[in-house]
Amino acid sequence: MTEKIDQISQIDQFDLRIIDQLSQDGRMTITALAARVGLSKTPCQVRLKRLIDEGYITGFRAIVDPAKLGLDHIAFTEVKLSDTRERALQEFNEGVRRIKEIEECHMMASSFDYLLKVRTADIRKYRSILGEKISSLPHVASTSTFVAMEAVKEASH
């Protein structure tokens, strides 16, 4: 924990502004970024490189509209495992990472063990993914599904 606190204390308000600006627009030029955070170009580049090297910024990506790709069906799946020892959890996690339709997977402190966010084209495709892939993951004892009717706020928007 001390290591994490030390890392956090090493970034300042300029670094936080760089992170904030790039979170809003990862395609902006270094010149525009420097102007928005109140630095000249070279110090801004140095800070950006350090933030990337130290893992504060882990990458840049295109944010796509899933509906335009025909992937606007979202289901949240609760998963209960039959075994929650460390090895079983690792095996489940490895299996989840291989299923592209699972956008997110969170281990929960709840009456179930994991919550999955699954994105597919429609309910039939979800049912297939649930039956053929999710239910076949190591140590899955049971699942419960909740279908999203509307996304009011998502992290990528």
C-alpha cells in the first residue's frame, strides 16, 4: 500500500490535468494538450512520456458505437462458482478472458461471485453465449441474467 501512496504523491496538478484532458480526447496533439494544461510543448511531452512509462496512462483506443456494429444487446450475468479457492478463481478468470462477448468481469463481495457485462447482437446470441461459453467456464455452479433496457451512462461515453 505504501508503494501506491508513493506513486500517487509523485504526480502533480499538471499531470492530473494531462490525464484529464487525454481522457476526454486521446487524439489531441501535444501542442493542443500543452496549451490546455498550461505548459510549453517539451515539458508536456516529457510528462506525458513519464505518465505512460509509469503506467498512469495505459493506452489509447478508438471508442466505437456498438449499436452501429449491431451489438446493442447488453446483459449482466451473475455467476456463482462451485469452488472459490484461488486456483479455481484463476481458472475461471482465464476462461472469461477468452470470451470476446464478455466486456467486463468483476469479482463481487455478494451472494454471488462474479458479475459479467456481456454484449451481443440480440437475446438469441446471448442465450447461445450463456449456454455454450459462460456456463461451460470452469467451476460455474449457476448463473442469473439481467437484461439492460437502456444505457443511461457508460464509461466510454
